[in-house]
Amino acid sequence: MQKRYIPAVLLFALLFALLSLACPRPTPRAYAQEEQKRVYLTFDDGPSTVVTNRILDTLKEEGIRATFFVVSDRARTRKDTLRRIAREGHTIGVHSATHDYASIYASEQTFWQDVTECADFIRTTTGVVPCLYRFPGGGAHEKYAAMLKEHGYRIIFWNAVNGDEEIRDASAEDLLARAAETARGKRNVVLLMHDSAFHRQTAEALPAIIAHFRAEGYVFCAF
Ligand SMILES: [Zn+2]
């Protein structure tokens, strides 16, 4: 009787081994990655000389990569800052050439002219071929979104803000509070901020905003 059981036991063991190979259990690491909370710091409307460079200093000190949606007309006299963004490993996306809503959204032709002018400037100045886009003024703009997607652009919106465009005379504390409030309960946060010349408080608030997300268990990502 015993001999008959041996092949059956071997067969069962073999089947079990094969099943284990086919359906590997998630490792603790893979599980952790799946659960990881992420925050994408994004900066629109720069580069500016003082504010962008202060932001870059903070990101460097903290070892964090971010994403910058630039306005090429503002970058023409700040090529070094634009190159620094690229050199330090951050992602550069297209925001606009002019940031003038009336001319950008006048027609499909003017829209595309604005996109390509900004993209060409980024490419010739930094060597980076941008593939991300953020609409000036926000909004969905479906017909323009279709054009962008056809040309391989990924459109990046946001789901949290630091309030630097909406709160008048915001202090660094106000900006931290708004970022924390709008990101609350979200596992994937895309935080909208601005780095044009008059957003000094954004640079001022950045270390505290980074500390907040770190304390909440987020990892920092760039697109
Ligand atoms: Zn903008």
C-alpha cells in the first residue's frame, strides 16, 4: 500500500511547486510599492531668476526631483536657469511660449504655434525633448487635448494646490496649510505651485511643504 502512495505524494509536491512558480506571492517590497503614497511637486510659469533658483537649491538639499512647466518667453533671458533645471535631473514640460490666453486659444493654429515655439526653445536650450504639457489657465480644452495626444504629449493636470495663485498676499504658512488641506486623503498628489518672479513665498514655503509630505509618508516623484 505504501508504495502506491509515494508517486501520488511526489505528483502532489510537483504540482504544488509548479503552482508556486506560476503564482508567486507578492514580496513585501512589491506590496510596499503598490501601497506607496506619492507626491509630484509641479511648478508653473517660470523660470524666474531668484524664485526658481531658490526652489532648485531646496530640491537639491532635499534630494528631490520635481517637474517644471515653463514659459519660453520668460526663459529667453534665463537660459542658465532653464539649463540648471535640466542638469539637476528635474523634468521640463511645455506650458506656453507667451502665457497670453487670448492669443494661445484663438485658434487651433495659434495654439499649436504656441506649443511648438515653447517646445523648440526647451529642446534647443537644454537638449531635452519635452513630452509633457500643462494648459495655461487650466481647463480641459478637449479639441486641443486631442492635438497634443496625437503628437505624443501627456497632459498633466493637478489635484492639489499650495494656493499661491488664489490667496492674496499669502504667507508661507498659508501656502503650507492650503497644500496640506487640498492633498488630504489623496494617495497620489499632483501639487500645483508657481515659480514666476512674484512667487517668493512659494520658495519660502517649500521646505515646510516637503517636510509635511515626508512626515505623512509620501515619496517625491517627477513625471
Ligand atoms: Zn500658468
